[in-house]
Amino acid sequence: MIANGTAHYLSTYAPTELLSRLYTGGDELYGVVAPVGRLRTDADGGLVLDGCWRFGSGSDRAAVMAMGCEPMAGRRVTVLVDRARLEVTHPWEGPGLLATASHTLRASGVRVSPADVVDMTDVPAGRPVGIYADPDLFLANMPGVALGLAERLLALLGPGPAPGAWRATYAEAVARNTLARRGLVGMLHSFDALARAGQLAPFSPALRREFLLMLSATYHLGLDAALALAESCDTTDPGIRQQLEQARVDIATMRPHAAMRPSRLVNEGSFTPMGRL
């Protein structure tokens, strides 16, 4: 899930009263989304929430969603909303996304209580301690989004009935996605085996760099495969054309994600082993 950092911060820094209210009941679940909504005051002085949030991680399983909003009066806020009051405008269908239900959610004039507006302005910028044994493992789920998008397009479009330019493009996208998935899965399986044996020690600098570069390579291979399919498919089917356009928006949204920029993952002047990715 791309945006689940909000839950980590709230569970670490929120007041006890708020946490008790959110997590009452054994089946209470909690979803999170990115800070792109808008909280406003209506004519009666009440608070109203509007916005469209992509990557609504966990939305199908959540009882409460934490909807991040643009700053209001100079303060960063997250609004807690009953999941039933939010509309799913685009259900993600890729295999890598079904498990997280990272759907696109919309709020249109949803009234909220002031008690459900959480001020995040003074929350420390660093990730709360204790979420994972190694904070970089948090990034291990990032490539699954790009791979899921590519796999969705592969299933939607198919290789075509006859050899030609499209079949070649399709075959190359399959190869990219297969290579990326096998590399990522193999690496995570090896870490899992070490962890089960009690041998997963803190990463050395070299291993950490290789781990992050593998994640970045997998992420961008998936996006490249998805982009090639979305840009090369020539169809007159209006339903497929709409899904291709949506895929292009998804790719443009995900590509600049700072966590997966290769330039961020290699220290200037450092040596990166060749042929390891």
C-alpha cells in the first residue's frame, strides 16, 4: 500500500481517546489514503469533506478511512470518515492491487464532525520507531503496484491473433514483468527464510543499496511494461480505450514516486556492483 503511513503515525501519536474510539470492537478495520482532499466550511458553519483519493489502501476492508487533506488555515489535517460514506469511483483490478483494495475513493459534500478532524501538523516527520525491524522493508510492497497494473493490462489486452508489432510489444512486456516478479519474489523469499531462522541481521550498507535498487528496478520494469502496452495498443473498443487512458494516468501518478527514484538509491560517488540486478 502506498499511503499506509498515515495509520502508523496515528497509531503512534494520536491521543488515547481517539485510538479507543477508532479501534473498539474486534472487527474494526482502518484504512488510509494520501493527503489530497479538501476540508471546507459550508454556509451553516459545518465541516464538509470533498475530494478524490487514488490508492485508497485497504478501502474494501476498512470501517474507518483516514482521508488526508490539503492544509487548512496552515494546519495539516487528516479526516476520519465512515467507509460507507465514501464512493468507489474506480475499483483496481490488477492482481497486485486486489489484495490491498487500493481503489479510487470519492467524497462529495460529506459532513464531518470536528472531533474527527485530526491535526497532523506537529507530528514528527520521521517514521515512528518500531513499525518494522528495518524501515527499508516498508518499501518492499511498492513494486507490487506497478506489477499489478502491468498484469492487469496483459490480461485485458492479450497477445493478438497474428504475429506483428503488437505481439512483439506484448511479448516484451511479458518478459519485463516476469523478470521483475521473479527477481523480487526470489529476494523476498530469501529474506523470509533468513528471518524464520533468526538470521536476518541489520543490512550492511552494500546489501541495503542492492535491496533498494532491486525494488526500484522491479518498480520501473513494471511501469515500463504497463506504459508500452498502454501506448501501443490500437483499439476502437470504447471500454478498453477508457481503461488504457486510466492506466496512463496511473503510470504518470506512480512514476515520480520519490521512494523509487533510482538516483535517490545510489550515493554519489559510491560503487554499485554491475550485473547484480
